[in-house]
Amino acid sequence: MSDNGRDPFEIPKDMRSMAEASFEQARKAFDKFLANAHAAAGSFEERNATVRATAKDISAKAIANAEKNVQASLDYAQSLLKAKDLTELMKLHTDYVQGQMRALAEQASEMGQAVGRAAMDAVKPKS
């Protein structure tokens, strides 16, 4: 023991209290960190689910557009078989090309809008 009656290795009460308070602060900060990490992980999972659903929707649109375009091509080919002369053949061709250009422009616009919405949804903060 020391001259004042205390064990020289004894931690003073004030220091012990300060250490305990620091430990509690560290524990609370760690608990808060874990809670935020879990929330972030949940947000990522939710965002991934949204991205997957949007990708599925875009894929479905692309397949539907491809089906329409193939069907239009088959209909065009069938109509060519029934053409009576060169004039009718040229008219069928002109009508087909114009129709496909309109369809492709519309499809590109729809796909652009869908991709744009998907991009905005992907970066939109979750509330």
C-alpha cells in the first residue's frame, strides 16, 4: 500500500467512472453503426429488387417488340407472295418500310422512357 492508504494499482473512482462512460459511449456508437449497416443492407436489397423488377419489365417490352416486328415481317412476306405486279409490290414495300419505321421509333421511345424511369428509380433516395 502507498502512504495515503490506497493500493498503488487501484484505479481512482473518477478515472473508472470516466472509462465506464467512454465504454458506454463506444458501445452505443457501435450499436448505432450496426443498426445503420443493417438499414443500408436492407435498402440495397430493396433497391436490387426494384432494379430486377424493372429489368424484367424492360426485357418483357423488348420481347413483345421483337414479336411485333417478326409478325410484321411475316405479314409483309406473305403479302409479297400475293402481289399481282411490280407496282403493287413496290406499294407493299413502301407501306411496310414506313410502318416499321414508325413502329421502331415508337418502340425506341418507349424503351428509352422505361430505361430512364429505371435509372431515376435506381438513384432515387428511399424514404
